Amino acid sequence: MPPPAERIRHIPVPTPRGDTVDTYHGQKVADPYRWLEEDSEQVQRWTQAQNALTRQVIDAIPGRADLAKRIEQLLSVGDVNAPVPRRTPWGAWRYFYTKREGLSNQPTLYVREGLTGKDVVVFDVNTLAADGTAAIDWYYPSPDGRRIAYGVSRDGSEESTLYVREIARNGDVKQLEEEIPRTRYCSLAWKPNGAGFYYTRYPKTGEVPKGEENYHRAIFDHTLGEDPGKDAKLFGEGREMTDSPSVDLSPNGRWLAVVVHQGWAKTELYVRDMTRAKSEFVPIAVGKEANYSPIAADDAIYVLTNDDAPRGRLLKVDPNKPERALWKDVIPESENTLEDVTLVGRQLIAAYVRDASSLLLRYDLSGRSLGEIELPVLGTAWVQGAHDGREVFVGFTSFAVKSDVYRVPLFGGVKRELWQRVETPTEADAVKVDQFFATSKDGTRVPYFVVRRSDVALDGTAPAMIAAYGGFNISVVPEFLQGAAVLLERGGVFVQANLRGGGEYGEAWHKAGMFTKKQNVFDDMFAVIEDVKARKVAAPDRVGISGGSNGGLLVGAMLVQHPLSFRVAVARVPLMDMLRYQRFLIAKLWIPEYGEASDADMFPALRAYSPYHNVEDGVAYPATLMTAAESDSRVHPLHARKMTAALQWATSSDEPILVRLESKAGHGAGKPITKRVEEYADVYSFMMWKLGMLK
């Protein structure tokens, strides 16, 4: 048996320090762990030693095994997504959706003909890998519901290969010959006859300079049965390599709309008439610091934008006369943040974020209000529908509801009907949710949710875990707490903070937490930590923090800026070296969000908060666990490696500084249940052990 965790927590793994020093704009910056960026035998040995230490500590935590069993039960409840409806040539409706049941590692792709018809398996990705490390990344049914394009990746890499399956009228499924690699995050628009599609893919090795293969995304035209290597490139030639185009096509196939993402605060919009020979893409919106998202209709392009409307509005553009002066307001800006619009049966379903939870409103095509689609409780909703449909499907989740799907008829009485439900393994009535506001350093009110068991009092004695993200215009909204449920069941409190940098209050909220204003995000998080203590949401000495990816950067910044304000930290797949991050994987795409150290105006801000570069010798850092994955195609594991080594070297406390480096896993998307159970068990047992919940 391993020794008790408290007896081995002080044994660090020796990590050699180098003498690398870089000079940025005349300032020398040490990088003693540069060698941990490499994929070398030395790094592999270091990784094995670190993983062995982590296993020694975590496996010795009392109650870890029981916690893993409960997490497995929680994850076994499955998931179901709102279906994508399509009308067939014979007049029936088909509904495409994914569902995961029991301990199946990955969701299965189904089609159902008719609302109550038999479910037919279109593709079960679980058959590709016994360990569950193959995943469906995305799927697009054809307009007539006879075919579906989908992407499959392995080992969490998100490097999709595109395939196509055909579903006969009798339900028989046949895989077609199509196999198109390099379709990561694919955007795809089927042609009306279902004989081909426009799609995005990345270049193959040798097509662009070495090291640029994860950029240069372009749009191609594919006809089923033809060699994809000969597909015509329609858009992307000669553009900046970090430009990322996506496509939308009007139902009649005439208008091809292309939106080009240039970071998370700026896009460009183009349209092309595909019925005219040798037509060109016409710019609709270019050169302005705003986002534009198109919905291509037969006679118009509807555009969701924050142009002169930080909280979003919907415009109507005549593609024959796209001049800005002729744009028409359809849904004006309001006090809530407009995040998405779905065009269904000549109605517009607008999805808003109101104080970090969902609000669904209906409008006709002129913008006249048709009322609200009511949701069961405070939570998060997303909408699916067909342009020629008479119904929408609303996927719904909340802190206490795992996965509900409602059908909402849009005519003859709008009343939601339960279509499918995944039974929640906890009693919804037993969970209480409050929302409070903290005051940040500059006076900004920062909202956060407090989730607890209804019999747990806010009297300053409970342990609490605070999770946050704060970046990339992403709204952090309520969702079922598959992992954190174990925290609640044992009397803990879960806090979800909505920091600047996110999209909860529109583009102004986003821009207040990016570039040189990134420090606002960290100030917001500190304000929430202190407010949680002041309101007696948690005991002052029983607070932990958690975040992943950009949220892992947040955790790293809190470690070096406020190490004594919390007891334990978990940083999942984090960014930690903000002076060199853009050199690895796809990180050049994030320069519009963070800036880069080569920019003399940005360097001071990056240097000031970059977690790795602000670790100080002799500071009593709290217990810390970092996670990373070797197949991560977004955030390189070097960040977790270097930060772990720096903290282990510098800390003056006896608290463990651990890293969990996983093979055959990526950033998180498509991770099989078996791996999720083990990771959640490690993360929550570590967090709860240090919060005094496991003894």
C-alpha cells in the first residue's frame, strides 16, 4: 500500500534549471525551463517521474476510490442533444441527433423519421477504438435528409477527417467513398440537391511553409464521388494565414456567405452569387472592429452583429444591394446580449444571455415580437430548426438538470413539449442557486452563481470551489455539474464567476478583459474570492479555485498575484508562458485576444501577468494540481510542465505542487468516459482533500 498522502507530499521531482535568457525590448527575461518545451527523452523521463509523484499523492487520498465510483455513476447518465430537422423528398421529417447512454465512451449519431419513429444508428464511433479515443467532432445533414457529413478525430486531437453516409428511405445506412482529412472545426454547407457541399479544410504537409499547416484555412467546393484533392478552392487564397473563414448557403443555393474570423473581436463578411458564372465575392462588411455572423436566406442575408451595438442586433442586407446605407434593423440592441438567431418557418428565434443565463424570444421577419419561449428554470438553452420548418427543438441544461430536449411548435399555440430527457442522478429540488455580485478593483460589478445543496447554509463554514474562464467572448452559463456534483453532495459549495473577457454583457465586457486590459479579469476573480468570504458563502480558509485553458491562465495568474487568498488551485490544460505561447500549435490565432511579446506596446502587460515569469522564490504557494495532454492540439503541454517546475523550485510551503500529464488525450473535446472518470476523480479528490472534505 502507498504511504499516506500527507507523508509524501513534500517530495518534489528534481528539475534541472537552465541559463536561457531572452531579451525583449531591452529587458532581459530568464527562462530556466526552456528545455521542457521539447519532445525529448529527457522530457519523457521527467514526465514519468512527475506522473509517478502525482499518482503517489492522489492515490493515497482517503476516499478517492469511493469518489471515483460516484463520478462514474454521474457520468453514466448520458447526454442527448437537440435534433437537427430535415424534410425528405417524400415529405417526411428526419431528426438527426447524438446521444450517449450509460458508460458508452462517445455519443452515437442517430436519425429518427417522424417525431415518434424508430431511432436508426447512422454511425457509432465507439466501434473505431476500444478505449474510446475516437470521437465525432461535428456533423451536417443534407437539406433533403438523405445524407450526412461528419468528422472523426482520434486521441483528443480534434484533427478531423470528413466522411459521408447515406440513409435510404427504408433506413438502411451506407458509407460513401468520401474521405477528406484536415477538416478540423469544419464549416460545411450542403448544396440544395445534396450532391455536394462547400466546406473548409486546412492544408496538407508540403502545401504551405513548414510550421504553418495549422493555419491557412480555406473554403473548397466538393462534389460527391469526385477526388477531393482536385476540389476547387473558392476562398482563402492570398489571405493572412491566421484568417479563418466559415460558410453559410441560402436554401435555394444562390447566396454563399463567408464570414472570416480574425480573432474573437473582429470578422469580415462576404457574399457570392453562385448562379452567375465567374461571379466574385462581394464584401459586405470589412475593416471594422466588429463581429458579423450571417444567416443566408433566399432573398436576404440576415446579419447578427455588434457593429454599433455592443450587446448585439440583427440586420437585414439585400445581397443585390449590399451598401451599408441600405442595411435594415430587424432586431435592435437591447439590455440583454444577443448571442444567436435561428431562422425557422419565417420566424426568428433569438437566443439572449440575461445576467449569464438564457432567454429565448420570437420575432417575425420584420422584427415584430411574437413572445417568449419559456424555459423551465434558470439555465442554458440552444435552438435547432429547419428554414422550412414549423417547430424548433430546444436543448436545455442547468446546474440541476442534465439534459432535456423540448419540441416547441411555432404555430397553433407555442407550448413546449418534452421530446427526450436524460434523467438527472440528483434531485433538482435539492439544489439551490443564488446569484450575487462582487465589486472589482475599478468598481465594476461582477456576477457569480452560488450552487449548493438546499440544506447547506451560507454561514461561513462550508468549503467552496470557484470556477471561471474570462476570455474569448465566451459566456459562462449554467450547466449540469457532472463533476462538481460530488462536491455538492458532500456539503460543498460551487461558485461560477462571470468575469470580464467573456461575452455575458456584450462586446464591451469582452474588450474590457483582453489585450492590455487582461488584468481586469484577474482583478474580477480576486474580487469574487473576497466577496465569497465576506458574504459567508465559504469559510475563509476553505476556498479553492479551478479553470481550464484560458481559465487555466486565470488560475496561474491568481497563483502568482494572490497566492494566499485560497487554499488549493487546479489548472487544466493551462496557458502559463505568455511570452512564447504564440510559437506553438494553433496559438497564433490567439494573438488578437492576448497580443504578443514582440509588440513593444503589449510586452509590458504580458510580462506583468505571465504566470510562469512571475513565480517568486520563497513564496508559500498553495496546493496546486495542473493537468495537460500530449495530444492537445490547442494548448501545448509545455505550459503545465514549465509552471510546475517553476513552482516546485520556488515554493516555501509544504503543499504539493503536482502535474498530471496524460497520453492519448487532447484539450478535452471528445475525451472518453473512462478517461473523464479518472481525471475528475483525481481533480475533485485533490480539491476536496485540501478543502478538508476528505480525511
